[in-house]
Amino acid sequence: MHRISPRTSAPSSACLSSVKPCPRMAHHSVLYPPSSPPSSAVIGCIGEDQQRAIHAYTRTLVNNEHEAIYVHLEGSRTPSSGQIRAIALMYDAVTDYDPRISLVPLLPAAGWSTEAVAESLPHPITIALPLQGKHTPPLQGFAQHLIEQLASRGPIPSLVYLDLDQEPEAEAVAASIHMPQVILPALGGGQQQSQPCPQANAEHQGKQQGLEEPNLPLCFQRIALGGTFDRMHCGHRLLLATAALVAQETAYVGITAEQLLANKNHAEMLESYDARRDAAVAFMQAVRPGLKVVAGALVDPQEPTQAELDPSMEAIVVSRETLGGAEKINAGRVRRGFKPLVIVVVPVIGGKDASNKLSSSQLRAQDAAALGRG
């Protein structure tokens, strides 16, 4: 089973065991059956194409303080840029509440069938569905099948209906989260263009510019990414979840070694290399069970990385601030006669400019202040 460590804060039993609204859930939920115990996990169910609603839905969901949070995005079994934007919308909503909350996206494109969800999640489970206006929607599709699967394994799960009208500003916020930028480098020397997916549309082939299209297929056998991953937060999870989604076989993760972090603010509070590596690997394998994740230390910024040296590597997943590093890797691959990598640049969340960007440094500063270290 693939389970995520629960949050450290306890769930609000009043919010989960009664149909009477408590302050944190006022007008947000209708529970069935009303005698159900507090859940150890909640799973949200929403379509990947309902992008205007995803931000409000996730924000309402995390406000309810469940121990572990999962969201099943119903949709295509082929990873796409639209799915990455949907994940970004979810994590931007979580960031508004608490960037350290562990929310795990479960997508059919990453192997999450109804049976896999019912088998792998901790029990008991609450299923959260969006209201349709002020009315409870009929049970159908994934939610109906999941209830049937769970009922065959134990108690009938609780059902929560979330009123998205309580988040009126969410649509405007969601509009600011863009599609991922996908850069397909042009190749010379008679080489063939590396394609995002075998089923990629012909009009995408050979384009140089960064694509921002909702249905661009994105799947690769071997991909790379890197980072420090201290105090795992939503920005990290977006990067890692994107990599796990588009990787079909193997993901190579470079983790910054401790000796390169000595000059960071509050360096004494950095998590150990082992802790950061283990958290990154575990999260990627929670998003895509069975994914082979190869993690290694980045110890010398002047030395070429695995992404540059491996001719079979196909893509690299980066944030906007590390795009320059990916371009440098591609320049090194071209010098070696290798195909350049497709570059997938995840959307910006948690602050739309560099001055307000979500960062581990901010979180370390918060922890230091809480401990009286300034």
C-alpha cells in the first residue's frame, strides 16, 4: 500500500461527526451517515476539466482539517499539460491555507483506478464532492464506484458535499495560474525531434517555442529533476507530482548535498540529506505507485548531471527560476551529440512574483522564530 504520513494536527471531530456546522465548516458540508466517526483520510473527486472549480474545491477541502488529503482528478489516462495545471491549481489553494499540508493528487494517468484507490488509502475514508448549485449531485462515475469498492471492504464511507460558493474569489485566483510551459528544442544535424508522447499531435512536432496548450500529451520513459526539498511544501509537491505524472518508467532526482547549503539562512535548521531524499522519493511514488525513482546527491555545481550525461534521458521538469539550469544542461547534451531534453516548466504558485515566492527559506525563518532563534 502507498500511504502518506498524516498531518501532525488532529482533525476536528466536531466537523466530521455531525451534520451541524462548526465554525470551520459553516455551510460547507452535509455528512452522511451523521453518526460516522472522524475520518483518517478524505478523498476529493472532481474532473480535471473543471479547472474553474478546482481551486475553490481544494481550498474548501483543506479548510476541513482532515488527517490525510487526496484528490482524484477524473479524466484522461494520458498525462497532459492540462492535468499539470489542475495539480497547480490544487497546490495554489493549499498554499493559501498551509503550504506544508500533504495533498496527494491521484490521476488515472498515473495508474490510479477505483480499485487501487480503495485498496491503498487509509481507512475510514470520507469522500468529498462539490455541490451543484445548492443541490447534492447524483452519485455516479468514480465516486459511485469507489463507494461500492469501499463497501465491499468495510464500513460505508462518509460523504461530504462542499459548497464552492463560499470561495467567491477562487475563480479570479485560478485564472492567474497558467498552463505549464513545454519547450521542445529544435534539433540540427539530421536528428529527429524528441516527442512528448507517442500519440502527440502532428502540429506539435518540431516547434521551438514554449507551448502552453491544455491537451498537449506529456509522457516520457526517463525524466530528470532536482532540488533541495527542505521542509516539503506545495511548490516542491507540484514539481515532484508533475515529474511523477509524466514519467512512465524512471525518474532521476538530484538532491542538493548538505555541503552546498552551508550558507543558507538558518542552515543549522536544514533537514538532513537522507530526510529530504526519502521525502521526495516517497511522495513521487505516492503519486505514481511503481515508479522507479533514482535519487542521488548533487555535490558539485560545476560537474555535469545525469540529465546531461545520459543519452536516453528524454525530459527535465523545472520551475521557472531553474529554467536556466535546464537550458545549460541541453547545451551540454548538444555538445555531446545527444538530443536536447524536452523542458517542462511548472506553473508559478503561492505568489506570482519572485518577491513573494513560496520558499523553504521562509519556512525555516518561521520555525526559527517559533523557537526564539530569530
